[in-house]
Amino acid sequence: MRILVTGGAGFVGTNLCKRLLADGHSVVALDNLCTGSTRNLAMHHGRQAFEFIQADLCQGVPASGRFDRIYHMASPASPIHYVRLPFATLDVNSIGTRICLDRALADGARTLFASTSEVYGDPQVHPQPESYWGHVSSIGPRSVYDEAKRFGEALVMAYERSRGADIRLVRIFNTYGPWMQPQDGRVIPNFVSQALRRQPLTIFGDGTQTRSFCFVDDLVDGLVRLMESDVRGPCNLGNPNEMSMLELAEIVNRTLDNPAGIVHEPLPKHDPTRRRPDITRATTQLGWSPTVDFEAGFAQTAQWFRSVLLPA
């Protein structure tokens, strides 16, 4: 198939392009590079089946020819980025999503919209099933991302109901792996960068808050399975193995032999205290569940960060 990946130079987009090319598809990656990097795509240089277009999705898709699938992954996704780029975040999940959907209708393509576990906010239901409506502040510092994704979900569902668009909707939980940016601002890049520099790891709050981390290869496999399935409506993809930030810090310092320990800083406003996906839908309807355990995935991730931060 011929496939468009918006945000194709970002962390998940890069790994997705790699998988789709390995599966024998022709891939066009579109990215304005506000958070992505062409370095991520250097491995595909010279491949006939791959094309990179640097462009702002909100101005249109400057690619001719018909697409069979559109993976709409474009959006700043870490707090450090979406706080710095609030309007770009809002625009790409609204204007950019509509442009993707209109192109998909014109091409007869299927669209996968990458939403997020952030639509659940600081959840009052645990773990979070797709039926949970969330606990989100529409005016808080994270709202430019949380509400942009919630609007994007409403938009794709309106296209499905009113215009017959062929939609797949994924809610992505915390993901890690190669091609993350060291300055991403999320906890694993922060911890690894600090540990490799032999600095104490910064834990916000008391460290009892939890996350569930999914290795990016597992996530990408779930994205492809969802795209090629008949599953309608939102589908959680993430690893249900929950750990506290204190537990994560201990693994990072032990694996990277960092003697510097940890330091505590105040917890940011509206930072979720718990996060764990209910993946019953993915397991039963996609036959998907994570296969990479955290320490094995973290070893690959740490190797990637070493190559970026500590080049030979």
C-alpha cells in the first residue's frame, strides 16, 4: 500500500515508518520538524519506497497520488514541547486533522488518529477503560494538548458518522524506546540523560505517582494491527504493568550504574497521579498485548541514548 505518516520524523512516527517499510509498503513521511528530526529518517535515505516531505500539515498535504492509509501522528506530545508550542499543538489536532480526513475521503483511504491517554486526565477510574470519559481541566497548563486530542477525537467521530469516513482511533499510553529526544522532557529521557551524566535523577513530588511504559516496537505493532482491523471507536494501546517513579528511578540508576541517587522537586500542576491502561479491547479484538518486558526495552533505549549523548 501507499501510506502517509504525518509526524513521520518524530519518535513514534520514525519507528512506525521503519515498520511499514519493513512490511513492504511505500511510505511518505510528512513533518514540519517543530519537534521531529531528519536525523531520525537518515536510515531510509535513497530508498525508492520512502519519501520525506518537510511541510506544515495545517497548510495541506503537498503530495500527489492516492494514499491507501493515513496515520495521523503529527503533534507535539511532551509537556516541554506543547507548552512551548500551544497554538501549533491546537492547530495540528484540529486543522491538521481535518485536512487529513478530507484527503482520506478524496482518496478513499483509511485514517488512524493518534490520540492519547491524556484524554483521561488525572483519572478517577483505575485502570482506564475506553468507556471512561476522563477527568481533565480545560483551562490548565496541559489543556492545549489534552483538549486538542479530545477535540481531534470528536472530529474524527463526526467524520465517521456524518461523512462515512473510515476511521481508526488509538489512545496511546506512555511509550519509550530508540529515537526519543534527550530533551524530550518526559521522564525516561530525563532520567537517562541525568544518569549518563552521573547526575541525581529529578523526581517530581514524592515519587509514588505511577506510569505504565510500553516499548515502542510493541506500540507500533498495535498501531498496525488496529489500522488493519475492523475495530471501531477508541482503543487503548499501552503496557498495563504499572510502576512508581521511585521504582523507575531505581531501575535506571542500577542499569546505568549511576551513584548519584535522586532529588525531589515540587509536582507540576495537574500532573496525573496514576496512569494504567485497560487493554481488554486490544487483547480480545486485536490479539495484541505487549511482549517486551521493561528492563529488556530499557536496555535498548539506554543504548540509543548513549549513542546520542556519549558518541565515541
